[in-house]
Amino acid sequence: MTKPAAASALWPTAGEMLFSVKTFIGAMLALYIAFSIDLPRPYWAMATAYIVAQPLSGALRSKALYRVLGTMLGAVATVVLVPNLVNAPELLSLAMGLWTAACLYLALLDRTPRSYVFMLAGYSAAIIGFPAVNDPGSIFDTAVARVEEITLGIVCATVVGSVVFPRSVGAVISARIDGWLRDAGRWTLDALAGRRDDEETAAARRRLAADAVELYMLSTHLAYDTSLWQGTTRWVRLLRQRMVMLLPILSSIADRMAELRRNGAQLPPSVQALLGDLSAWIAAGPHGQREEGVRLRAAIARIEAETPAGPSSDWNAVMLASLLVRLRELVETVQDCRDLRRQINSGGREAGVTQERRLVARAGDGAALHRDHGMAILSGFSAALAVLLCCVAWIATGWPDGAVATEMAAVACCFFAAQDDPVPAIVSFTIFSTVALVIDTVYLFAILPMIDGFPMLVLVLAPVFLVIGIGMVKPASTNAAMALAANSATLMGLQSAYSADFAAFLNSGFALVFGMSVAAIVTGLVRSVGAEWSAWRLLRAGWADLAAVAAPRGGGASADRTVFAGRMLDRLGMLTPRLAMVAPGADVAAADALADLRIGLNIVDLQRGRPALPPEARRAVDALLDALSRFFDRHASAVAAPPPEQLLRLIDRALARVTATGLPGRRSRSMLLALVGIRRGLFPDAPPYKPASPAPVSPSPVDMREVA
């Protein structure tokens, strides 16, 4: 008889139990060494071991390094600020609040594991500095002691996690890559078969973008991994960038197939055979032969030569030519993904020099991430305001434990600032911190007075902290378990000799809850936003980028397609979980960020090709680019509206002018690819484009096989 799903989720796995045991061993080792060398607050070493703990060895080592650097930076800020401003508590409070805000701002802009440096620097200054204001002369010794305690906890947790049955981040990345490529393969087969997307499959397409973003974040830990994957960081990132470019190609293929089907077009037998061969090659997965990919590219070129199209070709011929161009790009991109996957599996040793240069040139640099300066500033302001309000209460009342409240306000604001609405997480953290107070009360005043010696201490701590460790690795309980672990360790205040005082303990506990409550209230009033609001903000950021690349004298001509695609798909990855949280009928749910990406890539291509156009065609393209820039600029600053019919007329006029220029094949392919792609992205339901009669300025017909 099988266990119910809920029961299976609650019951710990062997991996979860191993993680908990390793974390507990690291924490106890740190506590023992802290006792032995007589550090003033040994419990900080124990708490840090839990705070830094990660199931993956690479993530543990990178987080450990960033935490040490952040703590040291925060300690330096404390040594600079506290002695110089201690006699002006208002200025010191303002300076500490501004420091926390500035560090949080930088942390939110980074969006990689490196952001941990800035976040730690922000709230470490509060943790070190505020309790030391009554003895500013010893601030240097206090700062050094905090760095020693925290570093000790980090080192112990890292050594145990790296030596005792380490779990490689490389193995996780490998599984994610294979899963992503399988999902993309299924989409490819659907697109080639001309299957229509429903809402469920559309959501699955968006999740591919989110998975690509997550893969990039995981790859940042590879340099710190303990496995053979350590040297494959570059190749994983190149693969991720080719994966990113695969998504708009597949979207374009699906769009062209849908348009041909809508117009009742019958694919030539040669194209139908090509689609069948291509589907078989895709279905073979990584076992598909490279020689077959070369044969497919040759077949596409042959079909293009057999189906000539001139400037007066009908729209179905244009769509077919466009489809063939995208199919060629699909074969090249899939083959690159497979080559890079084999290169990763070989530890980076398989590719020859020529192949390596080709892969690097095609992948480009697509690591650009979305940065939201506005929300980062607002989050920093919220943290500074919470710190200042706690400081005001502390100064006004002379509260002995006001420093604790101020510390916890800074910690709570920083920990959850990346969320759209941090308030529920802060409230949950506060609730479980209160539970930690109850646990510590039992330990301090009922259990610890009856034990003697470190082995007995370990024995009595094990039951609770081993359970907490299991909760830390379960996604549903991570935040709650982290609150229990960090606050149980710090509030217990373990020393080499028993010295608990109930009144002081209760006062510290109240200060902790008060500081977090202030953080929740201030964040709720100043910073909290909904998922739909954040989704619109992401979409508007994308539209602002489209307006910038479309500006006739803007950055479109020099924009890197892969960087642009990386940033847009990063936003799409951030958008996906938010769309899952909004109401089904919300306007934001109808937005198509993948179509926006396709439009943007075509605008970049249009900008690059426009200088080679004759004056009349260049004026038509410039008028279109100017109209596109103004349209997306309005989109980014106001409520989204459908594109006006005038924009469709400008696209068709530019198409007519460009097809009449007689440009060489490669240039005409790029320009017509871009114009047709923009038309399909903005006006998917528009009537087919009807080419005008050949213009007198055209010295020779344009090969419409190059159109996309």
C-alpha cells in the first residue's frame, strides 16, 4: 500500500536527512571551536553554520565566500561610522540606515549569488554596530570578533559540506539541461507538426524561459563546485545562450505554420518530406547524427533554390520562404546545443579550435539580466525607514535592547526584498522566530541547567536542530526552518558557562519581534506590490527596450541580438511565476512577451541593414522605425493599446520599397526577414500582405526565398 502524497512529502528523504546531519555537525564543530578559543559570542558561529548551509557543495562554497566578504565589508563600515558619529545618535542612525539602503539597492540590482556580498554588508553593519554604541572605544575589537565568529561558522559548515558526501551542483545542472532540451524538443515537434497551442502549452513555453534563467543562476556556482564540472562554466553559459535563442526561433516557426494553415496553403511535397526528416532528427535527441544535420541544411538550401519567389510573389510564398529560413536557423541552433552538451560532458575537452571558435561566435554574450532600479531604490528606502523608526523608538525610550530591534528590522527588510510582497514572508519569519523563543525558553530554563559538558549539550540540541535541518531543505518549509535555526541559535546565547537571565532573555525576544513587526508594517505601507503590478512593470521595461532599439538614431544598430534576447527572456522568466498568480481574465495575462522578443530581434536586424539601403527605401524604413519607437514608448509609459493601422501601412510601404531595391541576397534576406517578422509580431491577424507591382527603381528582382 503506497503512502499518500502529503505523507510522502512530510517524510524526509535520505538526502534531506544527510543534509541535516552534515549541517548539525558543522554547527557543533563551530560552537566547540568557538568555546575553545573563548570567542565572546560563540553562538554566532553556530547560527552562521545554519544560515550558510546549502545542499549543493558549489552553492555552499560560493555563498560562504560571499558571506565572508560581505561581513568584512560591513565590519569596515561599522569601524568607520560608529566612532565618528557615536556622539550624534541621530546622524549615526541616519548613516546606518543609508548604508543599509545603499547595500540593499546594489544587492537587488546584481541578481546573481554575488548579491549576497552587498546584502550581508548592509545588515552586518547593523548587527555589529548598533550593540557597540555604548562602548565605541572597543568597536574595532568587537568588529574583529564578529568577523571571526561568522568566519568560523562558515569554514566549519563549508568543510563538512564539501568533504562529507558532497552533492555536486554540476549533476543538478546536467539534469536541468537534459530536461530543458527534452521540453524544447517536444515544442519543436509540435511546431513542425503545426499543432495549435492552448493555454496550458503556452504556459509551458513560458516556463522554458524561467528554467533558462534558473539554469544561469545555478551555473554561477560551478566555479566553486567540487566535481569535474568545475571547468565547464564557460560551456554551460554558452549552451544556455544558444538555448535562449532557440525560443524565438521556435516561436517564429509556430507562427509561420499557423499563418500558412490559416491561409489554406498546401506545403509542397519536398517541404513536407523535409519536416518529417527534421522531426525524426529532433526526436532522436542527443543521438541525432551531426551528418544528418548537415544533410538537412543542404536539403533546405535545395528547396529554397527550387521555389524561387520574386517581388510580386503572394503572401503564402513569402511565408514559406520565411519558414525555410527559420528551419535552417533551427537546425544550426539545435546542432550547436548538442555540440555544446557533448563538450560539457567531456569536461570541456572535446571541441577542436575551429569548432570552439564557431560555437563562441554563434553564442555571443547573452548574460544580460533585467535590472529594476525603481524597485531597488524603493526597497532600500523601505529598509532605511524601518531602521530609522526603530532607532527613534530606541533613542526616545532609552530601551536597553533597542539595538536588537534595529538589527532585526534591517535583517527582515533585506532578507525578503526580492519578493513582490515581502510582508507575508516577514510575518511568517516573525511567527517562527516567536516559536524559536518558546523553544529557547524550554532549553535555557528547563534543560540546560541540568546538563554538564559539551557532549551532553550536543545530545540535547540534536533532536530539535536535526528536525529543523530537514525543514531547511524542503522548499515548503525553508523560510520557517531558517527562522527557527538562526533565531534559536542566537537567542539561546550559548556560552562556555551557563549565565541565562529570564528578564534579559524576554526583553531581547520582545525586541526581536518588535523590530520585525516594524519591518513588516513599513514594507507593507511603502514597498509591497502585487504580482500583476510587477508583471506590468516587467512588460513595460521590455517595451522601453523596444522603443530604444527602434529609435532611428538609437542603439538598435549596435545592439547585440543575443544580449537583447537574453535580457528579454530573463524578463519572461521572471514574468512566468507572476502570470500564474494573476486572475485568468487579467489584461496582463494576454500579453505575449515572446512575440515582443521576436519583434525586438527583427528591429535590431532592421537597424543594422538600413545604412545599405538606397535613399527612398531608407526613408521608408526610418519612418517605420520612428513610428515603432513612439508606439512602444507610449506602451511603456501608459496603458497598453493595440498597434494602430497606420503602423501596418508603414510596414507594408517599407516592404514594398525594400523589395524594389534589388539588394544582394544576404542583405535583402536580413531586411525582409526583419520587416515580415515585425508585421507578424504586431499584426498576426492582419490580411496577407499584397506585393505591389515591381517598382521602376528596382534594377533586378529580389529573391523572396530570403524573406522571413
